Amino acid sequence: MEIPRKFSKYTISTIIGQGSMGTVFLAEQDVIKRKVAIKVLPLEMAREDPRKVQRFEYEAKSAARLYHPNIITIFEVGKLQVGPDSIDYFVMQYFKGESLANLIEGKKMPLMAMLAIFEQMASALEHAHQKEVIHRDIKPSNVLIDSGGNAKLLDFGIAKIRESPNLTKEGYVIGSAPYMSPEQARGEKVDGRSDIFSLGVVVYEGFTGQRAFAADNKRDMILDRQRLSKLPKKSLPAPMRKVTSDIPAYLEAIVHKCMEGEARLRYQHAGQLLEDIQRCKLLILAEQKYCNWGPKLYYHRRNTIDMWNMLMASLTALIIFILGVIGLIAGWWTK
């Protein structure tokens, strides 16, 4: 069915995206002349599989409950009557940017630029998970970056809300094979730790310029992911510093912790991940500013040594060293 150019209180100009869960149009809101993006579920798709209507509605519902600077904002959800038929749609913020998939295709991103994207996506996930929304499809093509380095997470087409009905058959695998978590690959119930795994795989690729996991085909990739914690070391992602030597050790530890095969070994909440990313950023900036003036600080896992204790211990050691030097100088002067 052809979508009318005059769409409710909007005027459609062109198609800007198309996928299995609908078509996205660039449009202008009539009264205030604001550019928006309208996602429409074509009637052919709705008739092909009634569950697509439910998925479309839950995409709108899950995204509409989120209001965060790094998540696309939903303005309106509705149905447009066209003759005897009604078309499901929702209107969202138009964000002019390029997908992360295009930016990292065959190459790595600059360290600080990718770290900023990592931080923004962790913040977006923290907010989504607090609202009980699990994205379940974190991948480079679902992250848009504008010219100022601002990132937006989009496409909640297979998101899971706690109170939503189960639209996925038990044992049925949905998501993008290169980025899905082991529990998602097994068709199990997932929580926020699954999104954290996927984000780790995405940023690994951004920092190194190569995929974290490789396989000859999708089937083998899913089978490998299902038994990730039991795979030999050679089948696991290569250490980031082995691929890109300028990656700090503490950043490597953060990313690899996200990609642990067992969910209990990953960050348990996106907020924990966000805190470590921010600490990591401060350490990198400090090293760039002060070079080798101070002691080299490395990131340690949360369950071994708290970073704050490390910083305080280093500061205390520095003070003791300075006092010792002053004591020596004072001793020389009194002789």
C-alpha cells in the first residue's frame, strides 16, 4: 500500500530507512515546521505476520517510556485511517547522523572518540534498564553519531519490557548473531547483562577495527556463542592490546569484562560499567597531561581493589615520599 504524502499533521518528504520492522520517512510537522522521522508498519507486513503489529506497538511503547539524551525520543504513537485500512505509526526525533557501522567498517575509531561513544551508550543502557527495558539488539547499525560526536541509540524493535507479553517462542533466537550474548543465543530469558555483553562486542570492534568473534556462517557463530564459556582460548576475542597496542590496560579490562561468557562475571548493572568508563577516561586524560610524573595506575576489577582506594593509596605514598625528602633536606641543614 502506498503511504500518503500528507500523513496526519505531517508532510512526508522521503524514505530514510527500511527494514523488517517497518519503513522510516523524513517528514515535517505542519504547524511548527519541525523535522521528524515517522516509522510506519506497512499493511503488507502486518498481514504477513500479526505478531509484527504487536512487536511494532511494543517498540513504540518501550522507546516512548525512555527520555535520555542518548536515546531517540518518541513524540507520538498512533494509527492513520486510510480508506478501510489503518496504518500503525510512531513519530520520533529526527537525528542527522551516521551509523557507527559505517564509521568503523574496516577501520578503528580514534581512542577518545570511541571512548565517548562507549560512555554515552552505557549511560543510555543504564536509563533503559532502570525503566525495565532490555534492548536485545545492540549493534553498530543501531547507534547513530552526529558530527559533534553525540551518539543516539535507536531501534527498539525486539526490546523486552517486563510486563510485555512473550512474543518470542521459547528457545527461538532473535537478535544479531555477531553481537548477541551467549544466553540470548541459547534462546534463554535475558536481562540487562545481555545488553552489556553486546555493547562490549560493539566497542571492541570500534577500538580495534576488527570483529570480536568470527565464524564462517551465522549458524556456527550462534553455536559458538551458546557455549562461549567452554570454548578454548584461541576461539575467544584476542586481547585488545594485542590488536591495538595503544589501548590502555585498564580499558582493555573493562571491555573484556563486558564480554565474559558467564553473565555473573560481567558488570551486573550498566551503572557500574558507566562508573568504570568515566574513571578510565579520567586516567587517560591524566596520563596525557602528566605523562610519567605520577605512578602508573591500572584498572582492577571491582571485586578485587576499589579504584578509589588505589588513588588514595597512591596519594598517601606520594605525600610520605615528599615528607621523607623534606626530612632528609632538613637533616642535612641541621648538620
